[in-house]
Amino acid sequence: MVNPIMLNEINKAEQYNKGKFEVIDVIEDWDLGFHLGNVIKYIARHKHKGTPLKDLEKANYYLKRKINESKNNNKKTRM
């Protein structure tokens, strides 16, 4: 049997449920994909997980990867 507290941490982790919207619902509704979804996730939780700078650095990492991916895709379409 699954522990209800553990299930809650998996399905409704507190750091992703601050305010009116659950982070995963926004990511899916806006069809953000992997990189931008992670940007939103880390920004949304940075004040609530206990590691604000680390979470902002992670968001920055994923944003830079998305920018590089977009630049590379743009170069390919120009060829």
C-alpha cells in the first residue's frame, strides 16, 4: 500500500502548488516542452524549496539550452 503522505509529495508537491495554478498544469496548457517547462518549474519553486539561488541557476541553465537550440534550428532553416 502506498503511503498517502508520499503519494501527496509525488502528485501534489507543496513547492509546485503555491498560488492559483499548479506548475505542471501551466506547462502542459502552454505546451512549453522540456526546456521551457523546466525554466518555469525552477522559477516557480525557487522561493519554496529552500535553495533559491540553485533553482534560479537551474532555470538559467535550461533557458540557455533552449536559446542555443533555437539558434541552431534557425541556422538549419536558413541553409
